[in-house]
Amino acid sequence: MSGPESARPGGIFDDLSRYIGAPRATDLAVADDGGRVVVAISELDSDKASYVGALWEVDPSGRSEARRLTFGETGASGPVFDPSGDLYFLRHVSKDEKSSAIWSLPALGGEARIVARRAAGFAGVRTAAGRIVASSHVFPSATTDDEDERLRTLRKDGKVDAILHSGYPVRYWDHDLGPATPHLFAGTADGDMRRVTVNAGGALQEASYDVSPDGTFVVSTWTVPGALAVSRTVLVRIDVESGERTVIVDDVDADFGSPAISPDGSSVAFVRESVTTPEEAPRMTLQQYMFDDAVVSDLAPGWDRWPREPVWLRDGSGVVVVADDDGRAPIFVVRDGSATKLTATDSAYTHVQTASDGSVFALEASYDRPPHPVRIDLSSGDIRRLHLAEPLPELPGRLTEIETRTEDGTRVRAWLALPEDASDTNRAPLLLWVHGGPLGSWNTWSWRWNPWLMVARGYAVLLPDPALSTGYGQDFVQRGWGRWGKEPFTDLMAVTDAAERRPDIDASRTAAMGGSFGGYMANWIAGHTDRFRAIVTHASLWALDQFGPTTDASYYWQREMSPEMAFENSPHLFVADISTPMLVVHGDKDYRVPIGEGLRLWYELLSESGLPADDEGRTDHRLLYFPSENHWVLSPQHAKIWYEVVFAFLAEHVLGETVELPETLG
């Protein structure tokens, strides 16, 4: 992981090869007593074509340097400690075998060994009281592991990938669903993993689950199909020995997720998400189910934030959650009916875990620094950064905040990343970045969409949270619900106006870009203003009446996207008003925003926009197409090409400069 280049602080934002090769923390495991902490770090493999994970142990006191635990190019991920202190994780048996086996590193030292393996692989390892629970895919007709492996081999050898469906959905984000579906398996350290669930169908697709402290039962999400291609999620309790399954929380007006069983096994905390309508936005609340009397209660009634990642304090006195809040994502402690903020930094926290010594551990990230492990004192909120093997990168600029008031009096805020030398005598061109979601917030570091790469090239990057953004209360979400082209758009223009009024910003050189819902907004902006010199639209929604029925979870989107909403808010109806050069980016394996959106956008830009192709087919628009990529464009070399093309496109239209395209494009 260390080397002459990686050891040099800073500079990675000037060199895309170094940037994509920078190690990045992706996961965290903490022993019950807080005495051991392990972080998963992803690095480029020897071919520089993909990322592989390695496990590093960091000093929980924050004094010593990290030490590497796993080696090799088969990767390691999903670390978790069991109560005895043994470390379990997932790793491919060989580089050619993509299925993941369950491995173990003993607490007392020694070599890693395989605990359990299946041809289908395992995922989502959980441990408790000597019990191991994990997920693995099984063919519906297979009654034994041997039969399951025979069917898998039959399809592989025959190069058969056909899937016969009788229900919905049929795909998710970037992968096809079926014919094998996930099931829960349970076993012990001796490797005897047996299937716990039967007749699951697709009920455990993308499931979240937790194991009771005594290892006797699991609480899991369970997807229930309904009429009209609609499904909903309930919570079930599954006995590990018998496989007996009982529905414990069910509400036709809500979906449930992230179950966390209390330390004494008497209850389970979970997140409730209300089912939306064209008029009502979702609402997230933290709730609790008591096993003895089947009572469900709201753990923080009246709290106007959206909790996620619930984790119990080890003494059972409260639940720790993360929630977006004013451009941050602090940790909150929920107890006695209220939520109290534990952290007061400009950061966002993930992978939160608690220890019996009263400490809270997490990965902390912000626009100032990428994810890194921290230890937080529960009583004081003091944060201690734990050492990784690599220094955090030096930023090429500075970060500030701006805010404004819209015509209806609503406060809208944004982060603004500026070049260090931006001033009233050296004004920076402005790049408006619109976040995806749309239910989200610009509040944390992203290796994929990183503003500092643009700042290193002289741009100021504006990261606003318009209507529909989370972290500003339920009313702020509701304000943009079903009104995508209205308040979200006017909020973006208002905060862009505020940024352009700054003396260190050159308002005559501005551009806009966004991905997913941000791409939708980029398309909407293109058809409603000519104030920007260039627009980049990635994985974007173009024709809402087409998107709604073809995305991977149509029933979810069409709860909001009524025919009237789609007609009033669809960017494709304003194609004739687009006169700004656009760079369209799309991956063919994007099932959330299917490739048809990008292809239709491209055709209509060239044939119907206010800036069409000329008589010889020449145009200022560009299409960057990735046949093998998904919604995000994740493979390292493709991510590099993505940025190189964006740099060149913006340089041409915003800066009036010519930048060479990567030779790998031919």
C-alpha cells in the first residue's frame, strides 16, 4: 500500500492516475470490548482494472500505526468480530473464482482459514454467541447443496443466462434477479452452514438482518409481493434451529428496514418509511418492537430528521443513529423519547458501532477529508482519529458555505469548494453540481464525484441542497415532492445567483452538471435557461413517462410520478429550448435509469434541440457511452476516462481551451 508516490502528501487531485489509485476505507469492524478495530481498505489490483480489499488493524487508542492483516489479490471484505474476538470476513478462494467464502482469523493469532464455502458464495456475515449467519443464493428447485451446485454448473457450462419470471421486480440497480434467490444460512466456526429459510422466493432480495445476542433467532426484512406489481417490506423473526418464521411488524402504509436487536434480546429497533403518494413525501422514523407484548412504539416522536443505521448502546439504554442535518450527517443518541446530537463536526458518519467500554466507533468523512476511522467518547462527544497507513490527502483549495433566501422565504444552503488562489483579482469559473437521490444531501466525501478534482483545475464547485434534500426537515422534502421542475429548480438558480455575486467568482464562466436525479435537473436546467456555457448530464432521467415503467422499481417511482406529474416535470418536452452544449453520459448496465433515457436524449438533442446537428452531422453535443458500466461508472480506468472527457468538454466551452481526449478512446 505504501510507495514513493502514495507517501507524498497531497497532489493526487492533479494526477488522475494517482487519484484512482489512492487507497480508500470502505468498512469497519470493532470487537465487543472496543479493544480491536479493523478497517477494510480498497486498492487497485496489479492490472489497475479493479479494486481489491485488504483488512488493516488500527490502534483503538489512536497512538500506533495500522498493520495489515490480509494479503493477496483475492480481496477481503465484510469484516466482523464474534464475541470471542475471532475475526470473520469474506474473500474469494482464487482470483478466477468470484464467489466469496467465509474466512476466519483467530483472536489468538495464526493463519486465516476457510470456515464455509458454497459455489454461490456468501454475503452479509453476522455473528453472535458462536453462531454465524450469512446470505447465499439458492435455485428454487434445489433441495440440497449438491443439486444447487449441479444446476449452477449446468447453466454455466451451457452458457445459459435465461430467466423465467412470474413476479416483479426482475432486476436491481445493475444486476438481474433470479433464477437463484438469496436465503439465510446459519452455522458455527466448524463450517457446518445449513439453510435456515425455505420458500423465500425473492423475499430476501437486498435484505437487512440482525442476529439475537444468544444466536437463537434472526430478525430480517422480508419482501411481500402484492397486486399490480407492487411489493412491500415487513419484519420477520426466524428461529435459527427450526427455520420457523413469524411476521412481527407489518403495515400496509409503510416499509421497514435496518433491524437492530437489543443487547438483552427483548426488542428490536428499526426504521419505518411511510409509503408515498403523489401528494405525500415519505417520512422516516425510528421505531421499536417489544417481543413480549408485540407493541410498536416511536423512539423519538416529533423528531424531524431521517434516522438510519440504528445500533444499540451495549447497556441497552439507547440507540445510536445517523441522520442528515444541515449539510452534515451527525451521530445522534436516541433515548427517553428524544434524539441528542453526539457529534458537532462538519462530517458525515457511517458504519457506526458501539463497544462495551462505552465508546462509539465509526468512519468519519467530509468534504475536507475521505472516510477514516474515529473513536468517539459517548459522554463528551470528543473524537479521536485513528491512524491509517496512508496520510489523508492534501486538498488543492478551501471549503466554505453559502446560503440564500428564495422568493418564498425558504433558506437554501450549499458547500462551495474554491481554488486556493480564487480572489477578486483572480475570479474562478463556477461549476454547479446537483446531487442525486433526489432524497439526499451533499454532505460527505465521494471518490466517484469529487469536487477537488475540478478545484485542482481552477473551478469553484457549488454543492447545493435544494428542495427535496434531506437534513432540513420534513417540510423541506415535501416542498419539492412531485414538483421536481419547480422549487428544486428555482432553489438551484437562487443559490447559484448567490455564488455568482461573490467577488471571487466569474459569473460569465459557469457550467452545470449532475448525475441520476442530478442529471434530471441538468436536463431540466438545459431546457429552462441559457445562463450556463456547458452542461454535463450523467445517468439522467429524460422522459418521465418512459422512465417510470422501465426503471428497476417502477412501483416506487410511480407512487409520486402520476401522469400529471410526469407531464408537468419531464425535461424532454423542452428539448427545442436547449441551446447549451451538453455532454451526455450513460452506462448500458444502468437499471435504475435505463439506457433508453440516454439514447432518447441523445437522439432528440441532435434532431430537435435548439442546437441540433448541422447538415453534415456535426454538433457541439457529445455522448460518452459505457457498454459495461452501471449507474455510477465504477471501474477505475472508466472512471478516469469519465473525468478526462468531462475536463475536456468543460475546458472547451467554459474556459475556451483545448484539452486532449484520452488516447484509449481511439
